[in-house]
Amino acid sequence: MTLKLVQALEWATSEDEIIGTLRTIVWYTNKNINEDPMVGSYYRNELVRVGGLKAMIQTMKKYKHVVEIQNAACQGLFNLAYENDKVRVLIVQLGGIGTILGAMETHLDKEEIQYHGLQALWRLSFHCSVRRMVVESGGTEVVQRAVAVHATSHRNIQFWGRLALRHLEAPPKYHKSYNEYSDDVREIPEWVIDLLFVLVMLVLLCFAC
């Protein structure tokens, strides 16, 4: 399965084929693919072993201006770097840091790319050498711009931006996992925001009557 996915990505003749293949890779490499976390781990390791990581980064470089490709690839890199320092280093060696930062800079107005790019940078920054490379490549400034540009339009960008900045600016001993931030930083579901908006509108209507 993993080899076929990589071949499909390398041999694809249209952008739609590439997008579909990348989305399949994202699904298979998700750490929560089902109740058995070993399944997600197996697919991640196998995909890297057969050259999937290299194929994804090369695809990002080739299709820099295709939003859906950049977005799905950032999601894939985020998944593949889960609890694996060797993969994080390999992403650097393949030029992945510059590719992620380039996607975020090129598509600064695209919320989903900023969102998934920030996730990928946060996860990669768990490795000290990778974190240093991100900072030296201008990663801190890219994260700060993403947070500033999307200050009011996407709450989850604020969440992941804060996580990424804490990792990039703090010594390793202060690094935390996603769950350890739950007491001081929370990702706000879209339905909660919508509900609050409806409640505010109802209150305003009551006053108007």
C-alpha cells in the first residue's frame, strides 16, 4: 500500500491526482487512524522507508502555487514527524524546513496552510538541531507573521502559533506536548465560536425589541 501511494504521487499526471494521493497519505499516517496506535506508526515508518517523505517534499517544491497540494503536504509532514527524531532530521536534510516556510510565506492569506504549517513546525521543533535550523531559516518571523495576519480570523492559528513560538524561543527543558498546554492554551472548536455568535445576536435582538 505505501509503495503504491509513493508511486502514485511520483507518476501522477494531474494536480487532482496529486491532491487525492496526498490526502490518502494524510489519512493513513494519522496517529489516531483507529484504536490501535501501532497501525498509524506502521504506515508512517513504511512510507518513509519507501521514499514517501522525499516524494512529498519534491512535490511541494514543484507545485509551490497550488494551495491544496501545499496544505495536504504540510499535514502529511506533521503526521510523519510524530515521535520520530530520525524523520525530523531527514525532513531537514531533504529541504523540508525551507519548503514549509516557503509555502507559508507564499500563501500567507490562506488560513489552512498557515494552520498546518504551524503544526508541522511545532512538531519538528522537538528536535534541538531541527529547532535551530527553523530559527536560522527565519521560522520565528514566519510564525509571528502568521499569527499577526490571522489574529481575528482563525483561532486555531493563534493556538498553534503560540505553541510553535514557545518551542522555538525556549530551551528544550521547557518544551511541552500538546496536552500539557491544556491548562493555559486551548484550541477553540468552531462550533463554540458559532454558538457564542448566535447568543450575542439573540441578546442584541432582545435589546432591540
